[in-house]
Amino acid sequence: MGLTFVTALYDVGRRDPAYTARSCETILDVARRSTLREPVPLVVYTDPEFAAPIFEARRGLEDRTRVEVVPLEALPPWRELARVRALREARPLRNGNPRKDVPGYTLLGWSKLDLIDRTARADPFGNDHVAWVDLGVGHVAHRPAGGLAAMAAAPTTRVSACSMRYVHPSEVADRRAFCGAIRGHVCGGFFGGAATTVTRVVDAGRAEIRAALDDGVVPNDEHVLAMVIARHRAELFRLYFGDYANVLDGYDGVHGAHALVTQNFREALRWRDLDAAVDIGASLLDSVARTDVEFWLELFACAFTVGRHDVGETLARIATEGCLPVVEGTPQAFQVDVARARYAPRAPVA
């Protein structure tokens, strides 16, 4: 079982002059010090002029490198360029970056689905897991301990992705409204899992793009991923929560975004999605749960209700260790005692 990473570098500005954000040279400079130096199987799709510099940056890692020159215009999203331009002119992205969020950049984002799907089916390294990683993600993302190799050592069957904001199916029911502004629900800079699951996510993503266009709105890649998550979270995704900087290091736990994760826990509660709330809350068991009694009680109630006894037992252990700052004789202390008793260790039957 192995994990292949997929990325790309294409000159969007040459194809869409309205794009004036980060240049390919800037992205490549960041990647030379980050993504391209990771000792993992890596497939890079690119324009002809960048193939040699990319391969040079992988010196010493040639056996784990494939550089594929594939015209961006040959990928299915680019057939929609005229339609996307017309729809964006008629319905501009309300809070988009005018230097970046242009039709060409949007189509590049959609192309992630095609390129990861292409790699999953070609299987160039004989791996059964595949993940997308933005080539220039190192300009903002915290590097995980052990780098991408540590992530490759712990691949997931469901597709792992970093969610910045909980998203409920009701929020994406009206695609025109949802895709009319950047929502910041999910990080598009990394997602991956078993190749068989990734191809299902790709198919669902393509369907969301088609439906959005038919509804007269243009989604970006993060809209697409958020809509797929909202409709297929339980069956296809293993989410971890954090800010964009945690898109990589959040893979194995919460690192510094505790307030944001707690906010997501309570947002899931607001929608009465208790399964999601338990998943989110459980990621905080080693930190916030030991200092925030209200959070502890809310999570315990959710875990008990949905039958997550593993979480309930961990919470009971935390309370037994005396890690919760409760005052004896208060209602909180009584609630903690009652909750802890539900998972009290039982003496073996003689």
C-alpha cells in the first residue's frame, strides 16, 4: 500500500491575461524549497518550458518522479472556457480576488479532478492511494512533522481533506447562492485517499460542476469539494479541521487552530449533525477537552447519543484523571459525575 502525490504547474496568465496573481516562477521558487524536495512518489503535470526545471529540482529523487507534459487545453474543463467567461460576466464572484479568481484560474482548479483521476487510473508507481497537493502550497502551509512522507506512511481509505468550516447539505442546496461567493469551507490544496474512493469523489465533483453550470453559476474548486463533502461526507470523506495553514500538518491532529475547530464543533451541533460533531470534537480530546468543561459535556452528550462509546470512554478517563477544572458541588460537577458513571470501569465477573 503506497501513496502517490499529484501536482501541476501551468501558466494561467498566458491563457487568461486577466490573471495577474502569483507567477509560475514564484510558485516554482517556493516548490524548490518545499514540495519538490519531498522524498515521495510525485507526478507533476506541466507546460513544456517547466519540465526541465521541475526535473532538476527533483535531483536525487528521479526514481520517484514523473514529469508529464500535458496541454492544459486538452483537459475537459477547458472546453467550457467561453461558457465560464459568459457566466462570470453575468454573475461575478462577489468577494473574489480580481487578480486571481478569473476564468482561467477557475478552470485550472477544476483540472485537479482530471489530473488526479488520470494518475489514479495510470498508477505509475504501483500505489493504491493517490493525493492532490498544490505545488506552491508551501508558501502558506505548515510542513507536517516528517513531511509528506509521514502523510504517505498513514494513507486513508476515505478521502482526507482539511475543512475550515463545517458545511451542511442545506447550505449547498441552492448552488447559485452557494457558489456566488467564496465561502472558505474547505482547503483545496490537499486531498487524497484510496484511488477507488478518489475516483468516486472525482465523478461526484464533475457532476457538481455540470449542475452548477446548468444553474447559471461558476463554482471554483473549493466550492466543488465543499458540495461533494456536504452530500457524501460519511461515505467518502475523512475530514480534519483547521485553518488553511493546517492543510498539511492538520492531517494527524489539531495544531494551533483549537478555537476554529471548537467553532466547527458547535456549528455542527447547531445543524443537529451529531455524528459530524463527534468526529470534530474527538480531534480535540488531547487539548480543549481538558480545559473547557462545557465543551466536554456537550461532546459527551453527542457521543452517548450516537453510540460513539470509544469517545465516551476517553472522556470518562479524562474526567477520572482529574483533568477537568470543575468545582465540587456545582451543577457542572454533578453532570460530569453522572456522565463519567456511564462509562465507569466495571469489575470483572468472578
